[in-house]
Amino acid sequence: MKTFRTLALILAGLGGLASAPMANAQGVIRDAEIEGILRSYSDPIFEAAGLKPSDVDLFIISDPSLNAFVAGGQRVHLNTGLIMASERPEELKGVIAHETGHIAGGHNVTRRQAMEAGNFTSMISIGLGVLAIAAGAPDAGMALIGSAPQFGLLTLFKYTRNEESSADQYGLTFLEKTGQSADGLVAFMERFRYQELMSETRRDPYFRSHPVSTDRIGIMRSRASDISARASPQSEESLNQLAMMKAKLVGFLQPASRVFSKYPKSDTSIPARYARAIAAYRALDIKAATLDTQALIADFPDNPYYHELMGQILFENGRIMESIPPHRRSVELAPDQALLKVNLARSLSETKDAEHLKEAEGLLIDALVLERENAFAWNQLARVYARQSRVGDADLATAEEAYAVGDIQRAFVFSRRASSKLDPSTPNGRRASDIAAITDPRLNGRRS
């Protein structure tokens, strides 16, 4: 796991977190602030679709290309490039509504069926080609065999076009139900329609998997205008939230020179100040980063994420004790944010003080109640237990971490170690036995 400490943006390989393949395998970003904003955008849409928001996983992919997709059931993935390219909240909300339409339409299932149908069509073409060759028409036979992939793709494209149109209509319905303008979705599609003219290799992933056509935009536009006429304007808060997300991502993911070009010192807006504070930290200008962050805290003392940033700056520069108060304040201001609890626990545990270790243990357990599969929280809990000489509990936490990221072999090894040290009648002892049973390679081999 690679962790960007400044923002508590935890990047992890997709192993156990998502089933979707990634071209760049750059990882999933975890950030409490950005996730909270995206949830405020998406949860009303999920509810309008008849989904329970807590059942829908939302992943932020660290990838500069434009893309959003649904994979692995109710799992919505948004690239950082998509967020940063969105000019208005309506655009991002529109894309989320469209992707929710894929979930509502069960398109994960129909896409698999389409792929199977495409493969079947290809096999028929190959079979006919073989028969033609056997019948004494080798040229015609080879032509049929050579065209098999194209026939398969045509079958798949037919399903894809139908699915995209269906997801558009679902998405427009969800926007209408939530009183949102639908113009953003149409504007987003129109703004990037030129992508159709690009070669496949140059086209952004979103437009390879979501083909845009003039007819499709025309159908959307006619309905969107009626929906938007009745919609409420975007709130000032929603506009500010998008600006803050973009500033944070730019500050964190792009070179400092680009940050200061996009947000020069003459720009005194809050997003610009935020981006520059982050960029200064990443450029190792700790004095500037500290002063800029302190100024934000002075102006907005109840923003938990400015305190979080200050804690991160201090922690990463070895000022462990000084990092505890700002992290503690961030948790006080946002007590339901698991990632903030993990940050505070990490600072406390690094002191190796017995009382601090006990507090860190409680914070990590609280965080895991909120996010059972948070692998980094399990990793930190294992460290806390090890520092308390609770070896069996540390082995169990390591097994949980491995299980959360899909490392079944490691989960089995450490759960077996934990089972040998823990009382089997205790909750931890039973959990260790359960993981060992679930991950036992002999049983898994039989099941397959």
C-alpha cells in the first residue's frame, strides 16, 4: 500500500477493494473530505434509484483520464481526471446519475451476456469458415474466419448502444426526482463529443466505453430541457464543494509548478489557498505549508480537514507530539469519519506511550466499526497490538488486513498463527478460526 500522508489519501492496489480492471493500476484514493462531498452529490441520486446509499461503494481512482464506470455490482468508480474536468456540479452529478442508471438497469449482467453473445457470433463465423474451406471455397472460408472478431464486436456494440441510451434515461429520471438540472449531463457529453473523431488509442476511456452520438445527445437534450426548467439552481455550497475538491486534487496530484500557475498568489480564494498549502507541503517548503494551513485554520476553525492537514504536515516531519492536537481536533469536529480516527491513532501509537496506545486501540476499533474492510486501519491496529506485546491479536489484525485486500494466502498464515495464541472461546479466537477456515487452501481447492 502506498500512502500519501498529506491528505490521508490512502492509495491501495485494487486487489480486494474493487473488481474492476485498471489500465494504469494507479490505485484508489481515500480522502474523508472528498468522499464526503461526493456522497452529498451521489446519495440522493442513489435513493432516487431505489438503492440504499450505504450499499453502494464509491471509489475515487487516481487516474488523470476522463472515466467513470460501474463494476463488481453496486460499485461506482470515478477517476480524478473526471472530477477535475467537471466545470460545474451538474456535470459531475449527471455522470453519477448516468452510472447509477447502469446499476438500476442491471447492465453488469447484460454486458456479460452481450460479451457471451459476441463470442458466440464469432464462433459461428469461424465454424462457417471452416465448413466453407472443407466445401472447397478456401477464400470465402478464410474471409469468414478473418471477420469473426468484427461480427462479435458488432453484436457487443448493439448491446452497448442500447445500454447507454437506457442509462441516459434512467439518469435523467433520477436527476428529475432529486430536483437537479439535467443540463450538466448534456453539456458534459457535448463538450467532449469531439472525442468520437479521435483514434481509439487517443480517446479517453469514458468515451471508449460510453460512445457518444449526435442522436444520443439529441434525445437527451429534448428531455433534459424540460427537467432543467423545473430544477432548482445549484446551491452555493455545492459550487464551493466542487471548487474545493478540484483544488485539493490539483494540489496533491499535480506538480507544484502547475499548482502555482493555476492558483497564483494573487488568487486569494479559499480553494486557491488550500491548493497552495498542499503544494508547499509536497515541495517540502514546510514553513510555508504550516503558515498557510494555520491561516486557513484561523479563518475557519471548525473545518476538520484543515486541522487534518496540519496534523499530517507535523506528523510527516517527525513532530509526532505536535501532530496529536490538530488530529484530535479533526476527530472532534467530524466524529463519524473513520479516516480521521486512523490518523489520530497513528500519531498516538508512534509515541509508544502506554496510555496513548490504549487510546489508539479504541480509535482504530471505532474506525473499523465504520469501515470493516479498511486495510490500513487493520495494519495500524496490528502495530498497536504488537507494541502492547499482544502477539496473537496482532497476528489476527494482520490476517484481517490481508483478507481485506484479497491476499488469501497471507490471511491463512496469520490467522493460523493467531489461532495458536488466542483462546478459542473468545471473540478474537473465534474470528481467527473463522478466517483460517475460510482461507484454508485445501478447502478452497476442493470448492473450485
